[in-house]
Amino acid sequence: MEFDRALRAVAGVVQASRASPAEGIPENSIGEHQRVHAAALMRVNHVGEVCAQALYQGQALTARDPSARQALEKAAREEEDHLAWSAQRIRELGGRPSLLNPLWYAGALAIGAAAGALGDRWNLAFLAETERQVEAHLTGHLEALPQDDRRTRAVVEAMRADEARHRQTALGLGAAELPEPVRRAMRLASKVMTSVAYRV
Ligand SMILES: [Fe+2]
Ligand SMILES: [Fe+2]
């Protein structure tokens, strides 16, 4: 079951439970250069969502409190939507997902399980900080994406709104505050991930 989930995440065959925010928005013609850039940015976001699958899976495996587990499962379902939406948008833009997805997944699962082993409070702290960084990262993408690419922008905006809620959920469940060196290490790791995934 969990293994199945991992496979689907890595292979990118996930069914969204909510329609893509891009639905109904006309496809504007953007230049070739812009299109390739947008596809690469969406590949980065897709990798982020592959990692989110692994993190939430790690969380669900280790969360002790039932209400926490329920809230995490709801967020995990929304992350599946993100995964499906970003994969779809990559295809529409003529790009392809990261070749390193199995690697990203394995790394995130290991980190998620390690955070989980420290107990719910730290588990949630890690999750809250991840969501905060993803939200900031998506804000950056909204600045970098072509203004005319309204379909991509709609997907990124909707994801960003969800991530902000996920963070609030984690905080509401009693997330601890991560020490600054840990946050810095996380920022560094995500920087490496995003610059590699932009290309590969
Ligand atoms: Fe997400
Ligand atoms: Fe999220």
C-alpha cells in the first residue's frame, strides 16, 4: 500500500481529487524561451511535490496522535493534487519531470522518517518549516514565471495557498520551533534540489 504510493509518486501517475486550477483558463501563446523556462520551473515544483509525498508518508507512518494523523492525511491528499497538477502542466508545456525523482523521493523519505523518530512535535516542526519554505519558493516562482502564462500561474497560486494552510495545520497541531541552524540546512538542501531539478 505505502510502497504502491511511493511508486505512483515517482512515476507521476496520481489522480487529483480536485480539478486543476488551470482548468477553464485559456492557453496563451508565450515565446519558446519562456515556455522552456516555465516548464523547468514546474519541474522544480513537481520535484517539491514528490518530496512532499515522501515527507507526508513518513509523517503518517510515525504520527502517534490520531487527530494529527487525520489532519496530515488531509494535507497529504492535497499534496497529491499538487503532484498531479504540476505533472499535467509540465506535459502541457512540453517538458518532462525530473529524471532523479526516485532519488528525491528516497532522500525526502529518509529525512521525514528521521524527523518522525524525534516525536510528533519535531515531526510537525519540520513539516511547518518545509511548508513555509515551499510557500516562499512559490512566491519567487510567481515573480519568475511569464506574466502571460496564466495557466501555470493559476496552478502555482493555488498550491501556494494550500501550503500556507498546511503550515497553519502543522502549527495548530503543536509544532515546535526549529532551531535556526536546522532551518538554514533545510534552505541549503532545497537550494541544491531546486537548482539541480531546474536542469535534470
Ligand atoms: Fe504541495
Ligand atoms: Fe503542503
